[in-house]
Amino acid sequence: MHSLLKWLMSKTFDVCIRGDGVVGRTLALLLARERLRVALVTRPQKTPAEPATADVRAYALNSASRKVLEALRVWPDAPFATPVTEMQVWGDDGGQIDFTAGSVAQDALAWIVDVPALEQQLIQAVRYQPQIETVAAPPKAALTVICEGKKSSSRDEFGVQWTVKPYPQKAIAARLDADQPHQGVARQWFAGGDIVALLPLGGSEGNSVALVWSVSVERAEALEQMPPEKFCAALQAVCGLEAGSLRLTSERSSWPLALSKADHWVGNGWALAGDAAHTVHPLSGQGLNLGLADAACLAGVLGQREYWRALGDEKLLRRYERARKADVAAMGAVTDGLHGLFAQTDERWQMLRNWGMKGFARSSLLKRWVTRQAAGL
């Protein structure tokens, strides 16, 4: 091990990326296209004694994210990328909004992408990219980029202050089958403080859905312990039969929700990207889109730098921070505001928000603008 570390330290890398998730691998591939030598620090592999847990997450990726991944030739094939042609949103007292891809002249509002399929595509692409070397420990490099997620262990090394606003909620994720095809429709309910999203899987003609259910911490623990039939009954009590009769087909996973941000994203020789820099509430489905936009922006800034400027130049890296921080802050404010609005259980708040939803639904110009923004157009 000592000789391996000594050998790594003697090698020359332009960029070291700490974190081999979707954002880290995407950034590595983008930088490799700029002819930069990239060291990608990977996580230790699980030993055979550690049981593998099936990943039930699914990402809602917009057009901008798809363009980035298609350019790298890592976009998953159908049925692992299911187009969303319509989004239906219900309030708690008759408020309803429908978004359609046709209203913005697109084939899809977003694509629901299976996490393991996308990760496998990225792993294969990195493996065959000679500009990228996977390593077990961070070597020296002109620039270090932290892509380790919200639980990053490296931020402290660079004096970053990490601010967390915890929500009194957890998200529960699972996979279910319905007794009718989803027809490419994504559905979301805001009901009594709960936020339920059912996202279409398995291609346009499929009948599987990915669940993301945001509930209070106390209720989440109870839901996780319920037998499958009782869990599905509790879910149907919120969403009715709009998506059909549902049957649980996977284990349930959960995680606490929070609005988090780093006080600064860059410094001399380092930068943050993705969840290591920011997290938002999942109700908008924009978390990974923000991270992929970070990767694309940072790669663009580095690729367009002046010939005399070093990769780790703080003034250069601030171009990336300025370009991305405002968009991320705006999305954080929107999701935080919506969460706060729909968390209120008082009847007056219910009347106000459902009046707002109905007014929004009638405003074709505003609705079209919001639809284009969410679709990444």
C-alpha cells in the first residue's frame, strides 16, 4: 500500500475529483474531453460479507441534463429512461395543475432515469477513457473538486462552513407496480403536510412507478415498519386510484430532508460541486439536474480559461461559482417556500394555496414559463 501511494504521489494530474457518484463521474468525463488528466477517487468496494442493498431511487432529469449525458454517450437506453409527457399536481382541496410536454413543443417534460442503469453507463465510460485514472487516495493535482455528496468528509479541509436547515421530514423511496399503464404521466400530491410523487418507469408503456414520499419523521418510521399491504393502503389513502391499484415490489429506503449549502464553493486550488455544495427539498425533482449543471459549467469554465491561467486559480473558479450560485439559491428558495406553504394545516392556508393553484392553472403564460424552466429549456 505504501508503494502504491508513493507511485500515485509521483504521477502528475491536472484535476483530482473526490467522489465517484453521477456528478463526479460526469465531471471526470467532461474534463477528459478537454484533454485534462483526471484522478477520480473511488469509494472502497463492499466486501462479499456485506449484503448489497438494491437502489430504488430514480432521477427526474431535464433536457439540459440529457444533452450533457448524451454528449458523453452515457444516456441509458429505454426502458431505463422513461419520458414524462405530462405532470399532474394535486392540492389538498380541489386545487390541480397539469403540465404537458406539448405545451412547450417538446416530446417530454423530463425523463425518469433508473439510478443503477445510469451509474453503470458512467462506470463503463470512465473505464475506457484513458485520460481518467481511478485511484483509492487523493493524489496531488492543480485542482481538487469535491463531489462527495452532502455528507462530504473533505469540505472541512478547505475551511468551508456547511449550513443545514433540517426539515421535520424524511423521504421514503420505493418501487411499485400498478394495475394500469402509467402512460408517461408523473403524478404529485400535496396533502396534509405529505408530499407524494409517483414517477413513471419501464418505458412509455410500462406500469411501474418510483415513489418518493415526504412525511414527518414519526410517520416515516411507522410507514417503514408496515407490512407491504398496509403500506400500500396508506399510500392509496393519499393518492386514491389516479395511478391505479398499487403493489409494493421493492424494499423501502429513507433519508432525512434538509436545505443545505456551503458558504463558499471555491478557493485557491479547490471547488465544490453537486450535493457537496448544496441540497434542496426533493419535491421539485431538481437535485441531480443542479449537480449536472454544476459539472457542465465547471468543465466549460476550465475549458475556456486563458492559456496563461492555472486550473486552480481562484479568480477563474469564481466564474463558476458566480454562474451557478444564483440558480441554485433560486431553486432552494422555491422548494423551501413550497414546502413551508404546503406544510401549513390551517384551513385558511388551505384556501389560500388552492386559490393560488387554481389561478396558476388558468395563467397560460406563467404556466408555460414555469414548464420551460422545469424542463431545462
